[in-house]
Amino acid sequence: MIMNWKRRAYKLVLVDSNGTRLEAGSELKRKRKKNGEGVVWNGISKLQGLCWVWIWMDKVCLNSEGVGDEEGESNVDVDVPVAPVVGMEFESYEDVYYFYNWYAKEQGFGVRVTNTWYRKTKERYRAKLSCSSAGFKKRTEANRPRPETRTGCPAMIKFRLMDSTRWRIIEVELDHNHLINPTSGKFYKSHKQVALGTKRTFHLDAAAAQQVHKIRMFRTVIIDAEDDASVHPDEGESPKGLYSNSQLKLKKGDAEAILNFFSHQQLAGPDFFYVVDVNERGCFRNLFWADAKSRVAYSYFSDVVAIDTACLNGAYQVPLVMFLGINHHKQSILFGCGLLASDTVESYTWLFRAWLTCILGRPPQVIITHQCEILQSVVADVFPRSTHCLCLFNIMQKVPEKLGACVQHEAISAVLSRAVYSSLRAEEFEATWEDMMKSNEIRGNKWLQSLYEERKRWAPVYLKEIFLAGIFSIQQSDAVSFFFDGYLDEQTSLKEFLEKYDQTLQTKRQLEALADLDSKSCSFVPKSRSYFELQVSKLYTNEILRMFEREVEGMFSCFNSRQINVDGPVITYIVEEQVEAEGNQRGARDYEVCYNEAEMEVFCICGLFNFRGWLCRHALFILSQNGIKEIPAQYIVSRWRKDMKRSSVYDHNCSGIDISNPVHRYDHLYKQIVKVVEEGKKSHDHYRTALQAMENILRKLHILNVEDPHKLMCKYSCPNN
């Protein structure tokens, strides 16, 4: 089949690794998978080096006669343009814009130019076209600012001028994070250039019109390690092992393992999401994936996300990036994984946009990453409305490496720890830091200077207004565990990791299920008779109760309080607490607590509620002193509740399905039947009712199968039925 789009005719053929065209048998079924930068065909690993390619009939005019090929295939016009894929080439910048704008009009979204790169000669050589909903508007101080209409949509194409003087598409993102509807009738500014029913006029000479069958399109060629050297003899071994700057450095069997892994995951659940980024030679460059349960978990625990890039330090064979959160038992949960060819702006941007597409354009409130200028730049670009914090645990781990050469490194480290973990006010932190920097050994230390410049992203004293849900470490005793600990280390190969992946997630999810069962069985027995503890024991999971219990017990170390200020309904107290000092001695420390009786609000300068997600001993002490026997409702955090009703079905928020599409029918039925399973497992009676209902459904479906098709058609087409 050949498809015309306004001026080019495209067709799909099978070629070998040398580009030689082969006969396509009917047993080779094609199923296109749209992804961030091209087209991946299911089952390609079984074709032993063969691949499907789009070819275009160069210089074919829409108004010219149909061009047949040697197999006698006819030229068929289609109403919907071909979706952009990596490798498409055009004669001019205007042709690319016209093509993408026409495609956008047919799909139901607008287009705008977001970036254009120029040479010193003012010649354009690269550009980016995006959905009109890309990015966000700049914040304004106007009294009546315009409402936000953009959604940070990732859909876009990038293209550049090649040596052949043609413009080639080099990067594609097809998925939007908002609904698009070609029948909505909405008109976009960019569509003024593509008026309904118009066609561009192209002037072709007779010689050019005879040029056909030029292969210009993207090919999904999978290259293993033994083939890679012959294809790219000028590229040496990557110093980072598995990945080089332009592509993943795959060992023998890795490519097949990746494709088999994706195929298995998609068969296990239709909501498995994956995106493959390939370079211009068709080699794997970046990957991203997330299964249905990870996507469901994000919908419940999306407030704070940590992006772990520790495996990109060069020591690991697997260049893994993880998107992590914590559940209602304070257990680490996975929101998605990625493999990157390099830790560059381009790779991180691609990965973060892939994940943003996976989570339907709903970024977290807070993102925590390692200290890295590239990461900071990309997070600000892709997640402009998320608060970006730097991992304190990772920063403090670097102290021996960065300051170990100093003669007084132990004393300097002690002062740094005191500034970080003991400061209650910004003035205390900065005064302690200034004392530390008086040492001649570290006065010009660039790492410490960069830390100080970024202090509002990692120092706890500056983060008290941000809810961090216990992911951010605020004490020296806080430890951050590696999610794949015991399953992934420096010697683990990519193939081994993919084989262990399911086992890892199954183990983690079994622990979560056991914790759910333990919490719902009411096995936790409060140690004290505090009203606060009794109240929370009915609501929170056992692990959160154990941590909250420490604060209740800590109330007894708060031995004195006094008012220092009254400002309307807000009363400010000083609470004295006995704390451990140096040399195992006991000392007293003052904590400032503000209490608003009218609004039932309480705030402690220690900031524990935002750091951990439950009230501190100082706030509880003031509430108790004022005769309050229950924690105010606004301090009961829903993410810790043991009665949280979590679904196992991923909700796309889709208003309807296309019942003429068998894939849509399958997905919709699958989601509905999983809901039945969720209800049916609750009790023996639920199970019997669900089983009987499904047996009845199967009997009715079998009756439909044996009914006469003609009668069946009449039955469902008749208005009276």
C-alpha cells in the first residue's frame, strides 16, 4: 500500500541489513508502536536483521497519475497525513512546517515554533516545532492575569539541515498530555496557513518526476556488540562501559533481551508503557518504561518524587535512572525506569518528557535529584512548576571525597554537620557556615562555594515550607536504601537485570501487601494512653504509627513552655526540650511554636510536619496544654491512611472508547474485569457472586457465537430491539 500525503507517496517494505528490498510474506504481521522518536515494530527480533522501512516516491505530485511499483501496487490517496517519524526528509524548512502543521490540523491541535538555531551567517540549521500547549506562560503581576491555557505538552518534532541540503526530522514525540479532538471545531492560529481544502503547488520537472524508490526513512535496525564494530569502526570503546555518547553499548543478546522484556511486559498488562529513542542509524539510544502498577501507584503517591541517577557514575554496567516515591508504609516504590546512553541535557530531556507523557502530564509537587548542573537545568525546563530539591544524603556522602585531603577534615565535617542538622533558623546556618569557611584550607573550595549558592535547595532550614513526605533526609541517622539492592550491582549485566526485574518488583509488592494486611488487622498496640496516639492508631498504617509514637513519647521530654508573643488569635510559645548534647550529656533546647486557636493551626520551627508528614512533639505538647484532645483534621495526611482504597487499574481519564477498534475494546474490557476481580477477592461471598456473574457472561457470549450472523445483525440494528 502506498499512502500520499499532499506531495509525497509513502509505502512500507521489508529490507535486509544492506538495504535490499525483500518480499513481505503474509505471516509477518506489522503492528506499529508509536514512541518518542520513531517506529518500533513488534517481533523485529525474530526477523534476524530484517527491518521494515518507509520509503517515499520522491517528487510525486498529488495531482499526477498514480505511480505503481514493480509489484503492481496502486497509489492510494488517504485523508489523514502520515504521522512524523525520525528520518523523514524535506526540501525546505517551510515544507517541514507545512507537513507538521497539516498533521496537527488533522489530529486537532495547533503548532508553534519553540526554538530555532542560526549559524553566524544567520542561516537556519535546526528548529523545533511543538504543540501549541507546550510549556507554560510566564507569570505576571497583573491584577487580572489571563488564565493558563498551556499544559506543558511534550508533543513536538525536531529537525535539522543535513549536508545534502535537505531537512531531516531527528526527534519526534507524538503523545500529548491533554485531550485532542479533530472534530471539536477549535481553530488554531497555525491553521490559517492550512485552509480547508487547499493544496500547496509544487513545480516539478519531468526528470525529477521519474525519480522513485529513494529510501530516506527511519529503520529499526538492532545492532548487537559483534555487529557494532563493523558498522562504526571509528568509534572506540566507551569509558563508561555500556553506553557511549550516541547509543547504548549493547552486549551480545542485549537487544533481543530488551525487546523480549517489552513484549512480555505488554502481554502481562495492556497498560505497560514504554518508549524507545533511537539515533539516526536506528540504534538504541535511550529507553523508558513503567508497568501499570507503577503508574497506578503514582496516582496516589505523586506528591514527592526522587530521581535516582546513581547508576550513571560509570561504575555500573546498567545505566539505569529510577523515578521513586514512598507509599503509605514508607516503603520505596517505583514509578518508572530509564536507560540512558549518556548523562547529557538531550538524554535527560528526552527521558523526563517520556516520563511526563507516561504520567499524563501531571508532574509531582517536589522533585529530588543528586547535585548536578545538567539535572537542574533539565528539571527547570521540563518541570517548571515543580519544586526542585537536592538530595542531602548524597551531598553529605561526598564530604569525605571532597574534603578528605584537608588536614582538619574531621573538624570541618563536624562543623558542616552542625550547620546542616542543628540549625533552626537561616541565621544560625549562615553564621556556622561562615565560621567553617574561615579555615584557610577550604576558603577557596569550589564545591563548598557551589553548595552555599544552592543552599536553599538542600539545607533543611530553608525547606520547612515544602511538604517532603519523609523522602528527604533531615538527620544524620537517616539512610537512603538502593531500590534494586541485592538485584543490581556493578557486575550485573543488562540482560541479568531485565531477567531479575520482575522478581524485584514482585518482592517489593509482596512486602507492601503484607504490610497492608498487618495494618488492617489492628496488630499495633499503642504504648501510651495519649488521645493523639489512640486517634491516629485508627487511621494510619503501623509503620507510620511507630514513627508517630516516638513523637508522643517525646512529649514527656518537653518540660516547660511560656508565651512570648500574642498577635490576635496567634499565640507564640517557647517549648523547652531535654536533648542529648555532646559527651552523652543532657541539655535543654528552645523551640518556637505558633498556635492559632481560631483556625486550629499549629506550626513548630523544627518543621517536622512538612519533613515527615506528622506533627512533632513540640506541637503536640502545645495542643495538649491548650486542652486539645484530637489532632486537627488538616494534620491528618491521607497518604498515610491504612483504609486507602487503591485500584489496580490504571485510569486514563478517557471519556469514551472507539468500539470499532478491537484494541480499544480489549483494553476497556480488561480494565472492567480487573475491577470485578478487585471486588471479588474481598470475601467468600464476593468471590462466589463474581464467579457466577462471569460464568453467566461467558454463556451469553457463547450463545452469540452460535447465532446466525444475519439474524444477529437484524437483531442489533432494529430500533425496537
